[in-house]
Amino acid sequence: MNEKIDALLALRSGGRLLVGRERIKLLEAVAEHGSITKAAKAAGFSYKTAWDAVDAINNLLPSPAFVTKAGGRTGGGATVTEEGRRLIELFHRLEERVSHISSTIAQEGLSGHDEFLLWSVGVKISSRNVFQTEVTGVRKGTVDVEVSLRVSPKSTLEAIVTNEAASELELRPGRKALALVKSSYVRVAPLEGAGLGGRNLFEGKVRRRTDAEQNTELIIDIGAGKTMTAVMPRQLAEDQQLKEGAPAVASFSPRDVILAVD
């Protein structure tokens, strides 16, 4: 009897799924119910986990898959955009393709089906902030290369990589790339009187704040369906009065950006 081979389609960040079967199930539930609260219940998510899924998927796509309006635990309207519907359709097509490959391998073995190896590897990324971007500019120096990347129609970020890395990644205008920034590298300050200079400044507001004994996690809404996650000392967050709903600026160094391409 042939052994069944199961392939998992998933992109992970910090051990959390960005896109996978359960996230697609949540998307479909939002399309059906028009509410994060109701969709979370239908898909078996907690309210917080559902919002984490919303943020992760929106950050990964060029334009938001969800359009949401926070309404507390009793509400919160949500709509799946055309981009989200395309994601659902594409995911199901990929699942069908993987299922076909798995069935073929179960019957014939791996010989001649190296493509399966690409699908069966689970990718884990330690960064909480993962954005799909497009290279808009490449400025070469003697040692380093400054790369400009479009995150959304209103947001761009800057990265600095070595000349060798830029060559290996084939970075050029129009090239798609994932930009990753660890949450501990993101600085957050109140918008008023922030006094932050330099590049990679994202104005927004604190969407959610989660406190632990020593540290605080902040989810900053930077517009266009994108969010930035930062982890900072709890006392600093208290001193700066970074409460939910407060205007804030998130920033990070271009040297703290990691780029990945297919």
C-alpha cells in the first residue's frame, strides 16, 4: 500500500503562520460573515489571533486582503478585497497542484519530481515584520548598495546591503523582494515631538499594545493595510505614553533590513 505524502504550504514568521490553510479559512469566513469577530469564531481563532492573521496577510501582500474597521469585541466590520479573493483562489489552485504532485509521488516515487522538494520544505522566518516589496532604486557605492523598496503606494523603505549581496540577489528596479525587520530593531516614539531623523520613518498610530513583565509589544498601523511590530522595554512605553490609539512613529536603520528573493 502506498504511503500518503502530505505537503504543507506555509510561510512563517516567528513561529506564526503568515499564509496557510487556516489563514485562508479565516479569509473565507470574513468574506461570508463580514466581521472579524464572527469570522474568528467560525474559523476557530481567538479574537487576538484573528487580528494577528489580518496584519500578517496584509503586510505580505502588495495591497490589503482585508479592509477592516476595529469595533471592539462586540463588532469590527471587515471586507475581503479583490486582492484577498485572488489569494484565496491562488491558494486553492496551489493546493490542487500539490495534491496532484503528492499523489504522483506516492505512486511513482520522487524520481523525476524534484519540484516536490520545494513544496515540502516549511520556511521559518524569525522576523515579525515581513513585507512584500518592489525595488524602485539601487544606488551602488564602493562597499555598500542602498536599495529603495516600495511597501505600498504611500510607503517606501531603505535597505543597505553589500555589493556582493546585491549582485547575488540580482537587485534592480522592478525586482520583487521580501523585506524583513526584527521587531526588536524597530523604535517607536510619540508622533508629537518625536524628533526622529534619518530614513525609514513610518507615521501611524498604536493599534494594539500587549504588556509583559519587562517588555511591551506594539502593533503600529502605518496605513494602506500595513502594520509594524515593535518590542521595547515596558517602562519606556509607559514613559512615552504609547497607549492604544496614540499617534506614533516607527523607525529602523536601513542596515537592519534583510532582503530575500525567490
